[in-house]
Amino acid sequence: MKSTHLKKRAFLVLTALLAIVLPTATTTAAGATTNYGYYGQTEATYQVEFTNITSGQYLTPPNFLAHERNVDVFQQGQKASPGVQAVAENGAVPVLAEELAGLASSGGGVSGVGGDGPLAPGASTSFDFTTTSSRLSIVSMVICTNDGFAGLDARSLPGRDGQTRTYYLRAYDAGTEINTENRADIVPAPFCGDGGGTGESNPELAENGVIRNHRTLRGVGDLPAKFDWRGPVAKMTVTRVNPAPTYTITAENITSGQYLTPPNFAVHSRHADVFQRGQKASPGVQAVAENGAVPVLAAELANAIDAAGLGVSGVGGDGPLAPGESTTFTVESKERRLSIVSMVICTNDGFAGLDARSLPRWDGQTRTYYLRAYDAGTEINTENRADIVPAPFCGDGGGTGESNPELAENGVIRNHRTLRGVGDLPAKFDWRGPVMKITVTRN
């Protein structure tokens, strides 16, 4: 920074310094493509709190870069990059922000500036970012110094949801400018008192050194002792929060003549089952399979989800699906399995079922499932309209929509053999192959 006898008229004041540090105060994601998580590199969201723990120094809002282990923003014993130099000497946050954005775009990381103005002693700023990267680096100017900065070099991000890591940032000397400790060689007022410099580097003070630990102030200039410090200058906590992903689900009736009830669904853990072939149907599955009683299973699933404290359940639509019709709905959950139950309406106790199948793992990924028809094993298949749900779905002469004890079968869930022509149901209600198509996209 320019000394008194060389510097131009000192016209930079608080608003000028803010203009230096404010323009890139929001998180900037690298590139425009989606990051896809996979084993060992899953996309996650992190919340960061950055606190000035000095008693008298101001700090610029932190420049950050989330990156992989083969990237360094700075290294002790190495020369500072132009961006680190610009922050350490002049608080020029946008210069380093542009430099880090370049590193992020080439290395699949994310960069930004965590705040919108200088941090007074004791003040904090919070920000968040989403990345597949595993390391975090931070640079923040220690304002009332010639070229001091608070730094974090490629430290590990938390590896588990809910985990928090705490880091204390030491002060480094960028090795780019001689430490005169004179206010005339420091950034402008008001942060370091009257008589501050211009916020421009002074070639006469160039040091051409390397990054090293800062020895704090030595009292060689006119900076008051209140700007001195001992130990770390900033505290940072990083928490992995990883919000639940959202899925868009489309259920399509792919029969030529059957109606289907809107799908009851549950998103749950791999240790749960809504139904299982070879096992007895639950009361809720029986109610759907025999009578299309969607709310009965909906309540059963909701109670199971509440008891487990995980997952989500509901009904994906508001009315029966005619052949060729579809319904689309969204769910948000951290659980990874999907189950579906939908009555094949013109049957005694048939249902379309999906049992605990995996949801897409990556953002943008789509999985498609074709649901077969199952027989709930709870009612004899008379295939008579008098024993089926009421009109209009299966023609005139439909039943009451209530189970008939005389038809109780007391069996187990099995594959449905489709209609066998033993009753008065017309052949148009027959089917071959799957009866419902489910398309799931992770957003």
C-alpha cells in the first residue's frame, strides 16, 4: 500500500471499502451443470457460521472454496496467489472470488463470499452451500494489517448428516508487503482509525516473500495496541445438513379396460414393507384391494410412518384412473424405498403393487417400474359384478363396496392370474402383463 509521501489524495471511506467487499457477497455455484452424487462422492449441503474472535480487529467476509484434496487456495511456505494477495493487502474480496470461481468450475467445486460486509470483533456471518466436494478453504483479511489474513487450508468437511466440525483460523502473513504497521499503509478509515491509506498496493513495500504464520503486531508503527491479537482470529463451525431430496412420481394406468384407484404410496426405509407376496395382507391393503377404500390404507401408512419417525406417505391423486390416464405427485424424504398399492377396480381383491423398490440416487436420475397385479388373498374371485365395487366402473349391477364375509378367503398375497371368465364380468376388463407404470425422477 502507498505510503504517505506517495499516495494520492485519500478519498476512500467506509462506502468505498464496502464497494470492495460487497459485490460478490452471495454464494456462486461452479458451472451450470448438476452435480451427481455417487458412492464416495454424494452431494450434500453445509451450513457455515464464521465468527470474528479478536478483541479489536475487523475481518472481511470470508472467501470460500469447497474443493477436492488435490486443490490448494494457499499453502504455508508458498507464494500467495494474486487473489490471496489482493485480499490480504487491500480487502479486495472480488479479486479472489473470481480466482476461486475459476478453480471451482475446473474442479467441480463451489465458491463464494460468505457475507455482505466487514465483521467487527465478536460479529458473525452465516452462509450455506451444496457440493460433492470434500474439502473447504477460507481466506479473510485481517483488516488492520499490511498483508495479514485469516486462513483455512483444505480442511475436511463433515462426512455425515447432522455432523458439525469446528475450526479456529490462525492469522497468516501473505509475505507480499512489508509490515510497517502504519495506518497510512493500511486500508482507509474508519476501521483502523484516521489516516488510513488508499486501499491500493504500494510497490515500494513489496516483500516478495512467502506465506507464513503472522507474528501479530510488534508495535513498530502507529497502529494502536488494540489491534493486536493472541491466538486464532476466527472461529468457524460447519454442519452437514443435507436436506431431503424431492421426487416427482407419475402413475399411469396401462391397461386397456380396467380402472385403478389413485395410488396409496409410502417412502420408507429398506427394513419396512407395505405388503409381501406370500404374506397376509394388512387391513389397509385388504380395504383397498376389495373395496377401493383408499383412506383406510392411507391412515395405516401414516400411523406406521409416525411410529417409525421416518418417511412419508399419502395418496397420489384424487380419483380413479381410467385406462391410459395418469396422475403426478411429489414427495420429499431422505428415505430410499418406495411402495405403491392401487386397486384393480373390476376384480374381487386385485391390486397393483410396488414393494419397497429403490428411489433414484442422483439428481436428475429417473427410474421406471411396471407394476404387476396381485391377488390380496382375502376374497374369493367370483368375477361377478354383484361382488365388485358399485357402478359405473364395472357396468350396471355392481356391489355395495363392502366386504362380504361369505366370500372371505383367508389366503395370502400372490400374483393375480387375471380374469378366468368364471363370472359375468365382460372380457374387456381382462389384462395381460403389468397394469400400472410408475416413473420416478429425483429433482
